Amino acid sequence: MGAVESSVPEGLSVPREEVTDADLQALGVNLERDFPGSTAADFRRYPVLSEGGWFTVVKHQKTLESVSRETGPLLGPIVLTSDGLDVN
């Protein structure tokens, strides 16, 4: 039997931004104490939707433990084409 190709389009994705050592230090994270054996490469910053709306979080990707949670944009990762227009 031959291989069957899928015609399912790829879904939407939200990029997960890298976090630096300086970012983690500013958030009060001590890697040796809080996440032994981890590096800054194990953390990502990205938007999440919860019962309280959109938040921008920094999470340890191996455990999904949040180290930062800030109120995000009203529509999360959605950017309207009208954003930034000066209608006056």
C-alpha cells in the first residue's frame, strides 16, 4: 500500500519567545535554587487565556510552572488591522 498524504492545513500557532538569564533574574528566579539543572533556554514567554482573560506568562517548559503572569492585551495574540490607525 502507498503512503496517504494528508490535506489537513496546519493550525494557528503562537510563537513562544525565548527568555534570557537577565529576564529571569528580574523576575526573582534563582535557577540553582528554584529550578536545579535548568537554564534560561527551558523558559518561554507567551500569551494564555484563562477565566480572567488574556495574560502574558513566563513558564518553565518542562514543568509548566509559571514564574510570571501579567495582564495581557484584551484580544491576546490577535492583532486587528485597525490597531495603530490615526482616524483624526
